[in-house]
Amino acid sequence: MTHSRDWRIRSAGRPGHCSRGVSMSQPDTKVKILDAAEKLFAADGFHATSLRAITSNAGVNLAAVNYHFGSKEELLEAVIERRLTPLNRRRAEMLDAELAAAAAEGRRPDPRQVLRALVEPTIELREQGEGPEHFITLVGRILADPRGVGRDIFLRRMEPFILRLFETMHQALPHLSMSTLSWRMHFAVGSLSHVMRCHDRCQDLPPGLLPGMKTVRLADLLLDYTLAGMEAPE
């Protein structure tokens, strides 16, 4: 996707007033717009949410969106980038740590720790407040959107980490064919997506099952389940 201007450059503009009369004296204008867009995109979807609805929810002038982001699509990209960039940074740090440990100990990467780099930071989002909750819902929506505006943005930003995760898992489980490993990774990501969208929200829980669970325990349960499939004989 090609943009006529980069929103990050625009957002670093000089203080004061832009040529369209948008006051830049409020340093949190961008944050208000991002928060409102994240909430409304999650609730109603990208296509059904107007810029006017976003600016009304944020309590800012309509021109502020154009000043900071340029277009609704660029605003969606900024919403995704705000959460996904630090999330992928944390995932990469965990993957780096396991690769360094494996090299130091002269072993293959541990498949559990490789998958943990994907699973644990993602599940931790559930405990970080209302904004990340909206983001989780938004990701579920955009991945299911057949028109693919948000899907393309999200997958493009996830691709470098996913490719690296796949390569590292291939080192950890070299006995698996690339095709089998690809499908099993697909199933693993699907299980994680289901947990993020549905955990604590499902109405039909078995009697006596408590919905609340700490991040580490939930991550371990999901890893136990996923690794049983990942490590199964081909």
C-alpha cells in the first residue's frame, strides 16, 4: 500500500495551528483520536465507522484526523501499529532469549519456549485495560473481514515475526516437513486467536468452571495443548 504522506512525519509537525485551523495546543489529541477509533472500529467495524463518529467520540475537530493521519485507512494503520509494534518487540525479545540460550547450551531451540514467545505476550494483553481489550476485538474483526483493509495491514506488520517464528520452530522440530509444520502453526495461531476472543466471554461454561485465570497459567494450558499437536509424529 502506498501513502501520499507518512502519518508519523505529519504527526511530528510544529506546534501551534495547522493551515486548516486545527489547534495543536492539546498534546493528547492524537491519543484521543486513536482511542476513539480503536473503540469504534472494534465495536462497529472499519467500514461502518465514520470519521465524524470518531471525532465526535474523541471530542476533537474533524480536521484533526486529516492533520494527524491523513485518511481513515491511515488512521486504522496507526491504531494497529500502536499496539502491535510493542507487542512484536516483546515477542522478538523472548525469541532472541531462547535462541541465545540454545546457542550457549549447544542445543536446538525448545519448541515450548519458541511458542511461548507468541502466546504469552499476546495473552498478557487481556490484563492491560480497556484499550487492549478493544484491540483484541478489532483484530478478530479485521481478520474476518473479506474486504481485507485491516487484514492486509495487520498481516503485513505480523509477517516478519511470523516468518521468523516459523523458521525457529523448524529448527526446534526438524523432523517435521515444511507442509506439516505450516499447518500445525496455523492451528496453533487459530487456538490462540480463539482464546483471545472468547475466553471469559463464553456463556456456556461447564458447571463449576471458573472463567478467570492468571496469564501464566492460561498460557501454560494453551502451550500444553498446542505442543501435544506440534510434537506429534508426522
